[in-house]
Amino acid sequence: MSSLSASDSTPTPTPGGTEVPVAGPEDGANPTAPHVGEPAQPPATAAAPPPVVSVQNVSITYRTTFEAAPTLKNTIVRLGRGERKVKVVDAVKNMSFDIKPGTSVGIIGANGAGKSTLMRAIAGVLPPSQGRIEVRGRISALLALGVGFNPNLTGRENVILGGLAAGLTRAEVKERADEVADFAEIGDFMDMPMRTYSSGMYQRLAFSVSVHMDPDILLVDEALSAGDASFKVKATAKMAELMESARAMFLVSHSLGSIREMCNEVLWIHKGELIMQGSPRRAIRAYTNFLKVGENAYTFEDL
Amino acid sequence: MASVTENTSPVDELHIYEPHRAGLPKLGPYTRQLWARREFAAEFSRAGIRAANTQTLFGQLWLVLNPTLLALVYYVLVSVIRQSAGGFETLAHITCGLFLFYFVSGSITQGAQSVTGGGKLIMNMNFPRLLLPFAAVRTAFFRFLPTVPVYFLIHILAGGVWSPQMLLASVFLGLTVIFCIGMAAIFATVQVYFRDTSSFLPYLVRIWLYLSPVLWFADEAPEQFQDLMVLNPLYSLIGSWTDLLLRGIIPEPKMWLAASIWAVLAFVGGSLLFMSREREFTVRL
Ligand SMILES: Nc1ncnc2c1ncn2[C@@H]1O[C@H](COP(=O)(O)OP(=O)(O)O)[C@@H](O)[C@H]1O
Ligand SMILES: [Mg+2]
């Protein structure tokens, strides 16, 4: 842990399992792959700005039991039978990468690949089990479940709470609540309890909150899937606008079309391992090859 | 008032996330974060109170009515057991201790639910989780406040003494708040691991009430248990509070000491337990 440069990280992305038919020999041709220059980078840092996000040999494990809800009763029953079923899930395995300022990163991979886990770790919600993550700048996270919304509070109260939890001051938050409402276009519902919202309204508000918190780094995890088409267009435009001022953006999406459109670098994660970090074109091609479906209309359907 | 640390250079803020050493996050940065986000705890509690409709007149009335009715129940109970109706003095005694006890039990029940009820907030936001039990205690405290005038009304009806010593009761109120934060943190943690904790709580609270000087005075403790009494934190906390507020008696030094030790012990122990487990909350919700 003392050496900060991720020295054990593999210099070229190697396929994690034998079933992954991907090799990355053309890495050197790609200017957006910082992985290649790993040994050469430290001398160059004098001029180059430090990475916005640096993930160094990070592993994250979940420990879960099979019990539906952990209760004292179950524990006693379990003790009596002398069994203890704990399943350890290695959600992220020894992952290392750096993200340079100004990068908009797309993250692709199958369900359960560890994308959300990685997002939570970068947001600081889930500390790594091993390794180290350095993040420069203020994060605004829009994870899959929406920001921490309480359905019994009004939209406005939730926005204020979210802002305060994100570390803004009360004055900043109050000022922003109206902008958030305008962008989300939910009108009078802003002052209604959120249990009265439709799921689309819910997501509009969640997205709107995230982008109005002055994020240096925006994390979006499959969050645009429920909005309607017009809001999706608006959200895409807003993200593009943010990219001009934000230092980095992470977009998790199964819509390869959105990734290609919005990102200039892609991480492909498979079963907790980083298979490839590279240009969207290359990574998407490799990913779709791996999926053996080719780049057909199905995978580009805007989800 | 604005937090200096947040405003210095948000762009160059460097966050480092590493595995927690020995289960505990680094205390310095954690405390600074806690302080910087204190507004969140306040607003969280405030919004919760608003959502529970306690802003309305009837809401406020219910907050007062509920513990007052409970005090009346115990008044009847005590009168029957002692076979003499005690009049307003007995009622004043019971309300004095019971209202404070109600604050403690409220902190525990609210605190126990603060993390498991925090669901999405915990999954999606990065903030010191200790703010949640803090907010729970703040909520319980603001439910306690409206009962204070009720007590004074009964105090007047009972023809109670008015003395400058009564002001010292606020010291014990402060210590109780500190104690409650610790208890809320402990039960919040336990609730994450054992979701049925909240179903045991009512029994625990009830037993604790009978063991505490609410229905009896601190100096009335049975002789053979007199020395063991300090082992109950509420013996010194509620006992001294009642002595000062109701009777204007300044408690013995050992009561001051016991109350302070319990408050600090609960606060430090509870916070550390909570913080050492905090990382797992996200994974276990
Ligand atoms: N709270 C949790 N407890 C236990 N295992 C989990 C939890 N969340 C995710 N996992 C496991 O971690 C792995 C990665 O999950 P996740 O990061 O959600 O994947 P993705 O977002 O790429 O679909 C999966 O195998 C999943 O089963
Ligand atoms: Mg996911």
C-alpha cells in the first residue's frame, strides 16, 4: 500500500477468463489509454495534471448471509444448529486505473460485473477492502436507486437534504432548489411528498439534483433508463454541458449508443476485473464481440 | 459560521478512500466532516418532524398528551400500590422523571431505526453516518421540549419550591443528551445486525423505567441495592434531575461524577462502536 503507483497492475488489459476472446495489442495506438505508459508516467507528472480519479489495486468484497433479514432469533437458531453460511462475493478484484481530467468515462459490462460497486467505491460510499482510491474534487453521485430520497418528504425537502448531505451550505442549497425544480419540470409536485411521484418524475428529480450540485465528478449509474425520450435528450445535453466544466464523468449504461455518444474513454468490466480501458470504439467493439451478438440494432437500442 | 474547510478549494479537494485500519476511520477527518455536515443532521430531523405532522397544533398537543397520560397511568398505579392518593406532589414527581425518561427511550427507539430506515441515503450518499443517530436524538429532544412547560404547570399546581438550584438541572439535561447520543448510536448499530432489536426494545425500556428513579426518589433505593444503583446510568442522570428540579436539592458529588462518567462513556463507546461498524452498513442494508 506504500507504493502509490500501481506497480502490480498489468500494463496491458488481459482477458480475465479464458472465455474472453479479447486481446489488447493495439493499445499503444490509442492516446486515451493511460494504462500503457504506466512506467513512463511518474517522470511526466511534473507537467501533466494529477489524475482526477486514481484507483490503485482496489478489491471490494461483500460478505452476505443467506438469511432474509438478520435477526437475533435467526442467529440463535443458527447457533443451535452450528451452521454459519457466509458467502463472500468478490465484486471488484485488484482493479487499477487512472482517469485524467476532462475525461468522460463510460463503464460497460454484464449485470453483476461490479459496475455499481465500483461507482459506490469512487463515491466513497463503500470503502475498498483492499487498495486505495484517490479522488480529486467534489463528487455528485446519481446511482441506480436515485439519491437518498425519503418518500414522505416533499421534493424540495429531499433536494435540500441531498445537498446538505453532499456538503453544500444551506444558503447554496436553498438557492439551487428552484433551479433543480425548473430543470426537472415537475411543477407543483416539487412541494408534494415524493410518494406521490411517478417513477419517471422521481428520476428526473434525482438527475436534476445531481447535476445541480456543482459536481467536479459526476457519477451516473443506469439512472436515465426511466425518463421519457424528451427528458433523455435534455439530460444528455446537460451532461455534455457539464463536461465542459466538470473534471470527469462516469456513465454506467447498457445503452452502448449513449456511451459512444457521450464518452471519450470506456472501461469494460467483467466479473470484477478490468478487461479493457480504451477508446469507446475499440472497447465497444471488443465488448460486443465478446457478447457474440455483433453491433446490431439490438444493443444500440436506447435503453 | 460557514465551514472553512469546504470553501477553501473545492476543486482541489483530495479524497482518499482506503480500508479502515482496525475498523475505525481516521478520527480527525471524520470529526471535521461531521462538523461540516451538522446542518444535515438538523435538517434531517426537522424534516422528519414536519413529515410526522408535529408542526400542527394537534401534533404538538399529542406530543404532550401522550407522556402526560402515561404519567397519569403511573400516578394511579403508584397511588394504588401505596394505598394513598399522593396529590399533585406525587404527580409532579412522576412527570418530572418520566418526561426525561421518555426522552431517553425516544432517543433509543428513534436511534435504533435511524440507520436501517436510512436506506437509499446510505446506499447512495457519502457522509458520516453518525449524523443519523444525532438527528434521531435531536428529534427526540424536540419532542421532549413541549413537555417541559407541562411539568412546570404541574410543579406550580403542586406548590413546588422555586430556587436558583433548579437551574443546575440543565447540567443533567445536557449530560442526558450526551448519554442519549451514545445510546442511539449503540442501538442503531445493533439494529443493523439484529433486525428484531426493535421488537425487544419496549420490554427493555419498561424494565429500565422501573429500575430508574422515576416512580421513586433516588434516596429511596432499597438499602441492599444502594451501592449497585450507580451501575444504572439513569439512576444518577434522572435522579439528580428530579432532585434539582422538583426539590431543589443539590445532589451528592458522587451523583455528579457518576452522571458525567456515564454520559462520556456512552457517548465515546457508542460513537466508536458505530464508527467501527459504519463501513458494513452499506453492505448490510
Ligand atoms: N449488497 C450486496 N451484498 C452482497 N453482494 C452484493 C451486494 N451488491 C452487489 N453484490 C454482488 O456484487 C457483484 C457486483 O454487483 P454490482 O456492482 O451491483 O454489479 P453491476 O452494477 O455491474 O450489475 C454481484 O455479484 C452482486 O451479486
Ligand atoms: Mg448496477
